[in-house]
Amino acid sequence: MIEADLRRATVQLHLAAGVGAVTFGRLVDRFGDAGAVLAASRRELLSVAGVGEKTAQAVSEVTHEMVDDEFAEAEARGAAIVCLSDEAYPPALKTIPDPPPVLYVRGQIEPTDAVAVGIVGSRRCTHYGMEQAQRFGELLGRAGFTVVSGGARGIDTAAHRGTLAAGGRTIAVMGCGLSETYPRENRKLFDRIVADGQGAIVSELPMKTAVLAGNFPTRNRIISALSLGVLVVEAARRSGSLITAREAAEQGREVFALPGRVDSPLSQGTNGLIRDGAILVQGLEDMLEHLGEVGAKMTVEQPSVAEAILPGLSEAEQTLIAALKDGPMSLDELVRRTEIASGQVASSMTMLVLKGAVAQQPGNVFARKR
């Protein structure tokens, strides 16, 4: 079968309802390639494990017009269709038991994106989680890693933004077709990734697939498969991020977790991962030492805010900004932590805000800028 025909046959089989990655793989293993599957009789299809009457019928119902529409829709949205047999298909995905037979890609996946780390976490996250996701996105991007995440609200978005701010590359793996934008508020972020040549937006789902909750757990295996390791920044006990962590472990990737407050529900998942053997991470070096030769070769450039601005700070200001390294604090917390008089804390924090070293949040809470 010539290459163009094989690509069309692959997309045609991929469009059949009920033919996911596992069933697609079983059918191709049985018949040789997608074209042979399409030529098989209903009885032959039913002989394959997991293929019932509905799936066999669905395979026969995908028309050439539907395939034409799929290619046209991809072209209209600026997406490339990359099949498992194509040279452009990411090699890392071929190593898992259920690789996506088709990837839709906006932007570019470069060979250097093989050196990647995933960052995942809760959509409803704390300020601490957002800050740390952006911090690690920046650190990894600056060190030369591509950051892979899910493009969702919260931790994912912060990780993508941090990497872009550092001039790094990032890949967002969608749980819907690329004709959809989810979440809608991230349209500009996704467009920026593509327009600036800093990565790609990818999905295994047909172009017009709607946003459905059931699609997100299965896309998590792609996030972990594209990564050398996955960092879970913040996750509740039943967070979908724990699915990504489990997929990473099953795929032989490293699992990293950022510790959180013991009394926070949003840290129960990450703290549980650490309890169960995940690598506790406080800084980039904790990740590099577990990434073998790749980690040893990557550069570490992580100048902190304190290093950049300490020469211009008073002794009290230096003490206060050092205290904020543990996360946002109120004036009362800073007084207790530093034992500096409340009046001096208030005036010093005002100066730190004016100097751009600290951001003031609602409720008279202060956070160190990164």
C-alpha cells in the first residue's frame, strides 16, 4: 500500500466509532495494516478481541467523504495529521502499549522535544500551586527541557506560561479535537505557542470531537509518554493528575511530586505520592539527579529573585523576603515568623512592593515575585 493511501486508510479507521488506540492496534496486528482492516469482512472483524457488532458496523460506515472532510478541517485549523507510520511521529509515543494511531498537531514537534518533562496538577489550585508550576516551568524551560502539560486551567496553564516566559518550548495535549478550544480563555495562550514557534498543541481525537470528561483520563498517557518524567505540583486525593502519575510509572517514567501543606485537601494527592515512593522535589536539582545522563547534561540557570535584588534591600527587607520563600503570608504571619515589629514589617512590605520584589494580594497577603 503506498504511503498516501495508508495515511487515508489510517484516518478512516481512526474515525470509526469505538475504534480507540487499543482496538486499532489489535485490528492492525490481526490484518497487517489499516487498509487491510477496511477490506476485511464483518465476520473477520468480529474475530478480533474487543470488536463487537457496533464496532464492526462503525468501521464500514466511515465514508471517503468523511475522510476528505477530516483532512479539510485539519488544514483549515492549521493542524497536521501525523500517523503512527509517519517519520514525524514522536518516537517516545511508540514505546507505550497503546500509542495513538493518529496525532493532530498545531505547531511543530521538534526532535529536541524528546528531552521533556511533564507538569500536571489541579485545575482548582492554590496560589502556591500556581506559583510553583510557573516556577518549575521557567526552570525547566531555561535548562533546555520541553514542558508537556494538558493545557487546562490552573497548574497546566501556569506551567505552559512559565516555560514560554523562559523562552522554552512547551506541548499542550488536549482532551478534545483541535477544532475546539478548551478552556476558551486559553485561546491566546495556544495561539502564542504556535505563532511564536515555541511548541505544539496536540490531540489524538478527531478534529471536531467535543469536550467530554471521559476523554481527559485517556489523554494523560500521552502527557506522560512524551516525557522523561512527570512532576505533580498540586493534586487532591482523587485528582486526574494522579492518573498521569500512574501512567508515568507504568511507562517507566520518573514520578516527581512537590510537597504541600499537610492540612490542605489539594496536597493530599501529592503528599500521598511521596509517601508511596514518588521523588520529593524542592528544586530543579532534585529532578536532574534522577534523569540519568540527560539530567547530568542539562544546564541549571536559576537565579532567584533574592539574588537579583538583595544588594538593594535593607536588613529587615532581606529578612522578610527570605521568609516569603515558603509561600504567601499575611502581615501578622510575617511578624510572627521574623519577630520584627509590626510597624516596621508594614513599612518594609510597602517598600518591597514599590521595588517590585513582592506582590500584594487581597486580604493584606504578600507573595514574593519570581
